[in-house]
Amino acid sequence: MAIVINDKEYVIRNIKTRDIPKVSRILKKMDIDKFDVMNMVNSLVGKDINAAQKAAGIEAMLYLLTRLGNAENDFYEFFSSLTEGKMSPDEFADLDIEDLVEFMKALKEQKGIMNFLRLLSKSMQ
């Protein structure tokens, strides 16, 4: 899926199995456990794109952002890697909030993202 940020198009690669340990380490640094991940997944499962889903997504985003400090550089490195070298971690760190939201929306729309999150939560012990 592609998004446009500052008149530049970025293709966001699909989430892969190799991403599970990377994201798991980031979440552990953020002191987020498997139950937190499952609660976020369950809040989005089976809902159409409507006000309730948007509210759940905003709540999940705020929850993650409040815990980001311990894994800030890992966060930027991982999400910039989803552009396959087209965006550096520093460029990702400097995204406007609106662009970050668009990036996360595009990521959320990927086929298999819910399965990825379920596998991720199972990998966290």
C-alpha cells in the first residue's frame, strides 16, 4: 500500500513473520504485555470503520504513545523499515502527526494485520 507524505510516495511493505520478534522487543521495552496487545486487538475485531473503531484506534494509539519513551529509537527504526529504505528513522521521527496517523491507517488496512497482532500476543510470554 502506498501513501503520500510531503508530495513523496512511500510504499509500505507487508508485515512479515520476521517482524514478530522486532515488535515484541519494542513492546516489552514499552512495558506492554500480551494482555494489553490482546485488548487492543479485541477492541477492533469485527467492527466496521465507524466512530467506535476510530475511538478504539485513537485510544490504542494514545496508549502506545504514552509508553514510547523506552523504545523510541527502536520504534522509529522499525516503522521506517516498512518503507524499505525510502524513509530513514530520523525522517519517520520528524513526521507531522497527521502523516503519522495516515501511515498507521495504511498499516492497519494491510491484509493479515490482525493475524500478525494475534501471533505477536502469543509470542509474548
